[in-house]
Amino acid sequence: MKHILPAICCLALVSIPVLAQKPAPMSDQKFLDVAAQTDMVEANLGQLAQESAAKQPVKDYAQMLVNDHTQDFGKLQTLAAQTGLTIPNAIDAEHNKSMIGPFHAVKGAAFDRKYIHDMIAGHTAAIALYKKEAHDAENSQVRAYAEETIPTLQKHLDGAKALQQGKTPTM
């Protein structure tokens, strides 16, 4: 036991330079793939919320996400055509299983809690990704798209946080 703690500390110290390294930038193609999957998943979950959510403010918020992410998907289609990149046109099996599948098992208040929790986590991660892409994208049109999309993602995050606090989000 006396030797385990020093070994762990030594391993941690050796790992610090690796952990401190900035992750490699995402390719513009990979970013568009992620953005398109996100738009499709958000729209799909928003539609599911219309049937499964308990509270009307959650359903209203979900409808806003359906509208915004459907509109954004159209922007991605245009961007992909302009830049010679591609986007998927269907939700892949991984996203379907891990992000949509669990919602089919809950309804009512449990759905509301899970949906709000996942929207906060997902939009927090999306904002970080879009900020990184707005800085690191190779293509100026992709950088501009990422930068222009951040306020909408922030609106979605703020709305989910308001719902979590029992307030009605501004839309």
C-alpha cells in the first residue's frame, strides 16, 4: 500500500504535459458532420417532447428547438454545397441509440427532467465546440457559420436553464 500512492502521484505528474496539450483541431468536414447530427437529433427530440413531455413550457421550448435546428440544418446544407463538403441526411445508429433511444423509456415529469438536463449538457458542449470551430476552422465560411450560430445555441442553453429553475424561458 505504501508503494501505490507514490506510484499514482508519479503517474499523475508524468501525465500533466499530455493533459495540458491542446486537442487537435477538428476538420471542417467532421464539424459539419457533428453539427448536422446535432440538428437532426435536436429536432427529433423536440418532436418526441410534443408527445412525452408533461409541462407546456417544456413542449414550447422543444418546439423552438425543432424550428431552430431545422432552420440550421438548411444552413448547413447550403454551407456544405458552397464549400464542397457534405453532411449526413439521417441520424446515424450511434446517435439514435445513445441520444434518442433513452427518451423512449420516459414520459411525463421524468421526460421533462431528463430532457432539460440533456439540453443543458448538450448545449453547453455545443457552445464550446462552436467557439472552438469559430476560431480554428480552415474555411472562412465554416468559421463564420460557427460564430453566427453561437447566439442561438446560447438562447437554447439559457432556455433550458430557465426551465430547470421552474421559469418560463424567453423565446
